[in-house]
Amino acid sequence: MATNIERLIETIKSLSAAEKFELARRLEETGVLDDNQSWYWTPQWQAAEKEADEDIAAGRIYHYDNVDDLMRSLHARRKQASK
């Protein structure tokens, strides 16, 4: 079953944003999707998801063990950008 789900997920990922939106619309129509979650399937949100997936794949992500480390990093980047 997991293999089928993984295959389904990969198929959905390969859809265009418009196709994903149409899929979500149809699922919502049948009551499978909650109306409160339909924003996720909008073309704009899916474009942002794709960008995030690409950043993750390219290693353009950061991991912090705590909020203090995150804040130090953000302040350092801001300081560097203002030079």
C-alpha cells in the first residue's frame, strides 16, 4: 500500500499547478477535502511549494538547534546584506 501511495504522491507532484488546483476542486466537491485547506492547492501556493522543494534539493536550507542560533544567523545575514 505504501508503494501505491508513494506513486500517487509522485504523480500528483508532477501535475501542473492548474492541474493540482483542478484535482483539489474535484476532491473538495466530493467532500474529500476540507474547504479550510483549499488554499494549499492554489497555483500560487503550489509555486511556493515547488520553490521550497527545489531549495531543499539544492541544499539551500539551514538547520538550527534553537531559536537563539536562528536569531544570531538572521542578524548576521542582515548585517552582511547592509554592507
